[in-house]
Amino acid sequence: ELDDLALVEDERIAPIEAMQQRIIAFMELKPGWAHGSGIAPGPGVIERANLILSRVLVEHPKIPMPSVFPTIDGGIQAEWVSEAWAADVKFDPQSDLVQGQATNLQDDNLPDEDFDEEMNDLFNVSSLAEWLADRFEVNTVR
């Protein structure tokens, strides 16, 4: 858990902690969990996904909460869907590679937009946050 959670507005703390616990629980998956194939994510990718996603959500509170899933190769995937965009971000199980793909749901003629970066500084998530914010930041009226 990030110490930064204390700085987050109260309504964001519980969903971020629930996401973190869901990601940690992926380690308990049994080999073959996906119809006979699939390995459980290890501690390294779990820590990276939790730190990066939590930091993105803490530092950019207008980015909505993602759904998170294990991948068959032992990685972790986060997904966001809005009226305009669908995006997924995959955390590689063997490296610092983070890859994303966003599809515009309102215009089939627009090409998918990709994110592809070695994120070895877990405290600098600005590039991923900006990529997500361009598609999903909701301007809420307070």
C-alpha cells in the first residue's frame, strides 16, 4: 500500500485498496487456472502493477478506477471503458515493460493508440497517467 493514500479523497481510498488486494490475490492462482493454461503472476509484477496503478490513480483522481485481471502469461492487465474509449494496459511478467492500447469507440476510422514503455522508475508514472488522462479524465464539477 502506498503512503500516498492518506492524501487521497476518502471516496478513492477504499476502491484503490480493493484493487490492490485483488491484484495481490492473483498470486494464489493455481497453474492452469485458465482452461488448462495460465501461470500465476509473481511478486515482482504484482508489486509493479500495484505501485504504478495506485500512483496513477492517486496523482490523477479524475482517471476512473480500472478493472484488473491476470493474464495467461503471468502478467497483469488493467482495463478502462467509457462511452468514447476502451483501453487496456498490460504489465509484463518478465520485465518493466508496460504496454497499452486504446480504441476510440465513437469513430471506427480512428486508429488504435498505443502506449509502450519500460517503466523502471515506479515513482514516475507521468507518461502513463497522461496517456490515460487524454482518454479518460472526467471533468467533475465540485
